[in-house]
Amino acid sequence: MEKNQEEKVCANCGYTASGKFVGDICPQCGLTYWKCSKCGFLITAATPPRVCTSCGETCDFLNVTCYTPECGGPGHIDPRL
């Protein structure tokens, strides 16, 4: 009997892994796509900044990285977020 594990692919570097990335951070490049909750500015970084470089506000940044084929896979931002 085969185990059917889902593969995750980093949208930034294309690294593929079985199962989820720990903390939604790619173990290869360490980067994640982040979106400012106030102005919608997108940034790629290991961790989001405290102050948005676009609107200058202290914002909550949402992880909007696409890890599944349903949202386009590598090189895409999850439009559902």
C-alpha cells in the first residue's frame, strides 16, 4: 500500500518537498511572500518588516505564498488571501 503525500513547491525558488514547509517558510531559500494588511503592498522576505515600506505604517503582514497547484504553484501568490 502506497502513502500518498502531497508535495509542496516554493513559489520563490522552486524547491519541492513532501508535506508542508515548517512555518510556511521554504527550507531552501527561507523566503515567503508577505502582503501588507493596510495597503496591500507585497514583499518577499524570510520575515515581514514591522513597518511597511510602501505606506509607512506599522502593519500586520499576511503570508500569501502559494504552495499548492490550486493557486498556481511556483511563482504565484495565493489569490484567495
